Amino acid sequence: MSHPVRLAVNGATGRMGQALLALVQKDARFTLAAAITSPGSSLRDKPVYADGSAVRYTHGWPGADTLDVVVDFSGPAGLAEALTYCESYGVALVTGTTGLDPTFDRRLTASAQRVPLLRAANFSLGVAVLTRLLREAAASLPDWDLDIVEAHHNRKEDAPSGTALALGDAAAQARGTTLRESAVYAREGRTGPRTLGTIGFAVVRGGDIVGEHEALLMGQGERIELVHRATDRSIFARGALEAAHWLSGRAAGEYNLDAMLADRSSR
């Protein structure tokens, strides 16, 4: 597209929203058209940037022919509003909102028939590559034991992480099974020999670790270790912006980071 991508950030006052706004300000590929907040936000109606920019935080959505893409890191209610807007005006949607129930998942799938939609639990491009590598390794070595070890800061409440579960799911699918059938989330006491084909998970919580994921494929006399370590939270915002730029102007459909990476590697 010849003009800069006109972008809205939904969930603009959250941690990811703020990281996105900081990056967009310095990225000539984009122009910020809207910064959407929750109705009760203390920043509502205040300017987004201190340089005199006209864009203000708002709970209202702009009219037709105003946006090319919405990047959403809000919550189920905020994502529902973004979907309604994007469907009404044919605007592309990139979302990292998680914690959605199956009914909402089905709505996203239906929406992808009308607008280009890309969603991911983790927008790190390094994790996307790790997932591709693990999928290939798990399929090529179906009899090797596989464990996934993840580490995060001591404030993280869920375990295993969504990224660890997504890695395990990719490996399970590559082996023709599911996490429901193959996952082992805890080992304690006399567990007996390992069951062939299981995918184990281990969790570390401590300090200020941004995020680390390691996939161990273990055979007889050899081992493969695939590791990704995040040291800066801005990687997730950068990945989301790359996805927004790639998705803008594409045909309606459901996309993911793997599709984006495959498209890049084919050029």
C-alpha cells in the first residue's frame, strides 16, 4: 500500500498498548489513527503523545474509511467491540487477546470469512520460528521423548504458560495426536517409567524473567535442545506491528504468524 498503514490500538492504556504506541510513533510505515481505551480510563480524552499530536485516547471508534488495521490487546469485551467495528467496515484485525471461551473462538473463525484476521498468544517472531522448528523436529523424531520447560517472573499466575502449551500443541499435532492425550503436567513420587509418546511440562517461576521456553527432544545417546529467551517485553509489540503491516490489505481469512513467516521466506 502506497500510504502509511492507518492503525488503531485497542487496549491502548494497557502494557502492550503503551508499548505499541511508543513504537508506532517512530515507525514511518504507520500513522496512528485511534487509541481506544476502556470507558472508565483515566486517560480518556487526553492526548496520546506530548508532541502536540491530535490523536487522543477515546472509547469511541472512528467512522468509515478511517482505518486499515486494528491491533487489539484488550480483553474479551474490548475484542468484541473491535470485531463489530472491523466487520462493519472491512478492517483487518490483529489480536493478542487471550482467555476466550469456545463460543468466542467460533465467532473469530466466522469473522475471518469477512475480514483478514491474525491472532496469536505470543507475538515474538523468535517464538514463531521456534514453533516451526519444533513442529518439524517432533514429526521427524516421533519416538524421541519430548519435554517443554518454561520460566517466567514470579508474578505470573498461570502455569504452564500459554506459549508452552502452544508449543506442546504444535508438537502433538505434528505427531498425529493431541495434548489432551499426550501431556504430562506433573511428576512426583514413584511415577514409574515414562510412557512412550508423552509430552512433559516443567515450570519455573522467579525474579523478573521475561520469558524462556526450551524444548528438549531426547533420544538414545543424543539430545536436541531448542531454546528461546526473551529479554525485552517490547519484542511482543514489535511482532504485532510486523503482523499488522503484513496483514493490511490482504483478503479476508484467518492468518497466523507461521503464514507470515512462510510468506517472507518464499520471497
